[in-house]
Amino acid sequence: MEFSQFPLPLHDPGVWIGMVAGLGVVWFLAKRRMEYHVGRNAFRVRLGRLTLRKIHFSDIARVSKPRRDFSWWTSENWRTVFRDSHRMLTIERRSGVFRRFVITPRHRYEFREKLRAAIAASTGTELPVEPDGDLDS
């Protein structure tokens, strides 16, 4: 098949702009529909009924606000909002390439306690409780 027989005129800049704009709209809508689910054995990031990401409770080492030494380049970001300064939680994992996992639940302290309680019920061990005063706000 020759390039000229391709059904879309890929040499037209309007097609590329339309494709990029369409992908941006899909990304925006998907980001707004993502939700966090605390199950019996794992934490999940979902898009409707589809699980996008799953972390087993045995792999979670700490759940806290982002620390002072936080770097975006060393974390896996699953944020659902665009203005997230007071909603961020960091889940630090024991294994994996990106050990820091960033989420933005609506009520971060309630979600943190719910996640800690589920981890304690599932694994039988409690996560260390860190005072919020020595972390960034």
C-alpha cells in the first residue's frame, strides 16, 4: 500500500492537530473518571470497572504526604485532579522500578486511615504512623 492510498491525509497539519486534541480530550475525561479502590488484598486504580493499576498490601511500606525530598521523576503518578497540592498521598512500595506512587483522593487523611486499616487487616502488621508536622503541607 502506497502512502498516497492511506485513507487519512497524514501530510495535512489539521489531521495531526485533530488527533492530538482528540487524545487530549480522552486523557482529560479518563483522568476525571479514575477512582481509587481499597480491596481485601490490594489497592487498585480503576477506570470504571477496568483496573489500571494494582498494588498488593504486602508491597506497601508507607502511606504519607509527599516528603521534602520528593521528586516527580522517581514516582508513578496516578493523580485525578489538576490542582492537587492539598490532596496528594504518596504510597511507598517495597519493590518495583518506581517505588513512590502518587494519588490524589478527595479526603486524603480519611483515605490514608482506611488504607492503613485495610493493610493491617490483610497482612496483620501495622504501617508506621508518622507525625504530619515534619512533612511538607
